[in-house]
Amino acid sequence: MIDLHTHILPGIDDGAKDMADAVAMARQALERKVAVIAATPHYLNREWTVIKQRHADLEHQLSEQGIDLKVIVGAELFIDPELMEMPREKIPTYNDAGKYCLIEFPMQELPAYTDEVLFALQVKGIIPIIAHPERYRYVAEDPNLVFKWITNGCLIQVNAGSLLGLFGEQAKQTGIILLQHSLVHLLASDAHSTGRRSFCLDKCLAIAQQYVTSEVVDLLVNANPGLVVEGKPIDVDVPEPVQYQPRKRFWLFKIFGGA
């Protein structure tokens, strides 16, 4: 499998604390049938060159220890109007290829400039991959926000841990709804350690297969992330808008047949 959202780079964010932690995470990834990962630390105000150097250091250490895990460089960008003004070559992208970037939003409120930033990235030739929308309060209230982002040219990454219930029932049920309506293109672990937030793609496969076919699951953990790594286009299925009552939170009850 290919895991495109991890915090394995040591000492750079709230992921691996040091190189020993990073090596332990790499070993765990292999044990859990992951062959390729992207190192995607929180970007914040860090220099892209610093992230790339830490990535090179990790690659060297893994090679020295004979750990056969392929690690590509990336970053998790927090949506910010400054991204509109940044030169294309300075925006962190997967494999430093200038094709795809991982971007996250605030958990509680969607910024008014969101669509403008997403459009500006695409004008630069970069396809935004929106990280874990199932965890955002406003997506739980209106999942058709995700439908809109996809029809506007973005891709969607859902956390495996959400399907496992690690982020609460609301995130789990929202993730399921997105799966059922073809509103997910990538599943990833968002691994931060070998503990609670670890590499868990293998554990979520059976859950995902309750709602979509095994062929679709393979697309989400192998074929689609492989195309991101290679910087090639992904053939996106036409998504289905979610039908729900336009009142906060009540759409979940309608879909699942509750009172």
C-alpha cells in the first residue's frame, strides 16, 4: 500500500520526536504492509528546503539500517491567503514535482478565502488534496462542501483512523458517507507515532469494504496514491451529491434511518 499522509520526519512537528522514533515508525509501516509513504509534516512557516533536508537525512538513515521503505517528500499546508502569492516552486508538493499538494483547513470554521486559495493553487498547476475533511465540523453539517471541492478540481483524502473511530463517531460516520458517495480519492493514516495515531491502513480496509467494493478500496490505497507519487493525473469518477435534510447534523439520521 501507499500512504500519502504521515508525520514521520523527526523533530519537525508533532510527529516523530527524533530519528529513533522515525525509524520505529518506518519499521511499523513495513510490518503493516505499507511499501511507500509520503513524509508530510505540518508546513506552517518552515522553509521547504529544511523539510527536504530532513527527508534526505531520514532516507539516509533508513538505507543505513537496511529498511526498505520508500519515502517521498511532501508537507501538510495549512490554508492561508499567502499561498496565493507564493511562487509555484516554493509551494511544497508531493515528491517536489509541482503537481499535487496536501492542504488542511481549520477544524471549526471554514475560512471565507478557501475557494480563492484553492483556485489560485490550480492556476499555478497544483492540484489541492484536501486532508481529512471528515474531521471538519462544517463538513459533518454539510458534506456537499466536499462535492463542491471535487467538482472544482480538488481531490479528497480521508484518514484511516476516522473509519476506525479514533476521532469520534461523527468523523467516522462522515467518512463513511463520503465513501458511499464517491467523494474520497485517497485513504491515508495521518500517522504521528507507533502508538494511538499509527500506521493503520491495514486495519481500516475491512471497514471500507463494507461500504465500497474491494476494487474501489484498492484505488484509494494503491492506484490513486501511486499516481500522486508519479505526478500523473487521476481519473476522477463523477461524484454523487449527498441528499440530506438542510439542518445541522440531522442528515446523518436521515441517511442511516434513525429517528
